[in-house]
Amino acid sequence: MATETRILAQADENKMPLSEKLTFGFGNLAANLMLTTASSFITYYYTDVIGLSAVIVGNILLWARLFDGASDLAMGALVDKTRSKHGKARPWILWMAIPYALAMILLFTSPDFLGSTGKAVYAFVTYVIALAGVYTATMVPYNAMIGTTTSNPVDRGNLSTSRTLAGFVGAMGVTAAVLPIVTFFGGDKQAWTWMAVVFGVISSLLLLLLFKNSKERVIETTVAVEKVPLKTNIKALLQNKYWIIMILYMMIGFISSGLGGINIFYAQWILGDPAKVAVIGILSFMPIAVGAVFMPLLLSKFSKKIIVLSGSFVMLLGLGIIALFPENFTMILVGLVIRGLGIAPGAVAGFAMLGDVADYGEWKTGIRSEGLIFSAGTFAEKVGSGVGGLILGVVLGLGGYVSQGATQSTEALFAIKAIFAYLPLAFTAICILLILFYDLDKKLPEIAEDLKAKRVNG
């Protein structure tokens, strides 16, 4: 009988250099060069550049993201089985660096010889390759590295902060830079492909630097015990109530992110100036990056639950301002700043909480699966934003939005307002309800002591 177990121990305790903490964020910077570009501009690219209908685009995004979500869980299991001299999560960053750039380019290409049906099929296939394939094979291991790089809760919080800051800097840069880059290359369909080439090359370089300057310190050794099959791992995962809470919380949060594709439509049709999408993007993400700077200090003083709940109520305030003044650009910007400050706590603490969830799962079931646990992050990210993309397309379709139209109906304009200003309020309220059931923070000291004793005793 094949035998394997995992005896985890931290090597080089408290020796993680500052440079490693900083460059850890490069992974999420690369992630946002693909994901934020897709979330913010792919609907516009498919409708107003390629010419597909909004309803078709919504369905493409939903079904592609369902494939995507399944691939996350499969990739999480694969990471848990990976053994190499570089670790189990880190080597995937090296292996995927070049394919990542190629996938980015495929995402923003559409052959001229295809008809409308062919273009829709091509869009679906390339979206699945890019997001369900290459992005998943890169970002599930990357997220798992929070658990394999260190077992120190403070260091995990620092890595999560670096991840969040770099990610939102990337997201902010994407929303500000995409249209100017497209304009620089001529503003036509081919210009979108060249934009993807630029972002793809930058992403590959970031991933290679991340790999070079990282190290897995949570070491696994093997002894003769029965190997844990995948079915048992998944069963243990479903017994982890905090994993279920977190995956739902993150998924609903990313549904709101998926609605961000409406920004360019909002700038064009409600505010009357497509260029304002850059300002909307910057003020959507800059406050999150600013707020994330203060998260390590807050995490050292307050529980993650309190921090996330407090941020969620701040989000509600900002979203309420936007909903009350949907055509007042100044008030929209004020609301975006407040909302962004409220997003920061959940954005930083969420992935640090998954590290705690992994500890709880090992304590409760005796099985530790960072790959599957942290796949919740990318699973929620992609399925949530896929559902958000579907909602975006369906609501635009119900409102009668006309792709490449010179004008839009009153119903279509209301649909754009609803997606931008009203629906995020409801999703934030649901997130608050979920976090109210998360009470793991107060159990962590006992769990940490029990796990330490088990590892010492073998």
C-alpha cells in the first residue's frame, strides 16, 4: 500500500526578509493584469469591439467561469500532490510564467474570418484557456504559498497585505492605462491585442521575479501511514464550516467585482465621457491600497472578524452615497473613496483567514490541504466574477442595451445605473450576514497549541 503523511514544521522561523514580503505581491500584480483587465474591459471588448450581443457575452462569462471554478478545486488537489525541489506550490509559478503571457494575448484576439457564431465560440474557448486554465494553474499555487511560505500568523498577515497592495495597485493601473494604451496603438481591434501583449510580457517578468525571491518554509516529510485519498480530502473540506463561510463571502464579494465591467458603460452613457472610466478606476482601487497599508497594525490589535465587519459597514456607507447620487460625478467619487476604504479590511484579512481555516481543518479532521483550502480564493474570485459578468450581461440585455449603438433607451440607461449603483448594496449586506457566523478567531490560540503538541509528538 502506498503510504504518505504530512509532518509540517517551519524552517528558518522568523527569518523571512523584507524583500521577500514585498516581492510576494508581484504575483497578485500579475493576477490583476489579467483578471482586472478581463473583468473591467472584456464585456466592452466583446460587445462594442467584436460586436457580440450583451446576452451572449453574459452567457459566455458564466459558463466559462463554471469551468473555471471546477478547475480551481482540481488545481488545489494537484498542488497538494506536487513534490519538487522547489516545494509544492512555488514551482507552478515558474512553470506558468510564459504560458501566462500567451493566454493574456489569446484573450484579446478575435480572427476576422469568423462569423458571429464563430466569434462567440472563439471567445468562450480562449476565455476558458486563459482563466480556467493558465490563470488557475498560476494563482491557486500562488495563494497557497501564504500557507506554505510561513506558519507565523504575523508573517501571513504581512504576505496578505503585500498581496493586496500590489493587486490593487495593478488593478488601479489597469483601469487607468488600458484605454490610453489601446489609443496609442490605433484604437482598433488590433490595438486591444497589442495592449494584451504589453500586459502579458510584464506579467511573465513579475512571476519570474516572484519565483526567484520566494521560499517555502512549511516543510513536509513522509512516514509510513495510509495515504489520504482525494475523496477524503474533499469530505474533510466540506466538514470545515469556516471554509464554507469564507468561500461564500469571497464569492459574493467577487460578484460585485464582476459588476465592475459596467464602469466603462457608465462613464460613456451616464456621465457622457468614456475617459472618466480611468478616474472611476483609480478611485475604486487607490483607497483600497491606502487602507491596506494600515491593516497589519489593525490586525495586530483587533480580530479579523471585527476588522472585516467594520470595513463592510464602511462599504455600505460609500455605496449608499453612490446610490443616492447616481449622476453626480463628485458624489460618485466620494462614495467610491469611502467604499474602497471599506473594501481594504476584507481584501487583506480574507486570505489571511484562509490560513487560519487551514489550521482549523487540520485540527478538526487531522487532514491539512492548503491547495484545496486556498483554491477557495481563486474559485470564489472567478466564479463570483463570472456570475457578476452574467448579471451584467443579463441586466443590460433586459434593459435593451444595443451593442455598438449610437444611443440607448431609458430602460438601458436605468439598467446601467442599477448595475453600477444599486446591486452592490445588496451583495454587501449578504457578506455582512455571512461574517457574523465566523467565530474562528477566538479559537485560534487553543488550535495552535494543540497542533504544536501533535507535531512535536509525531
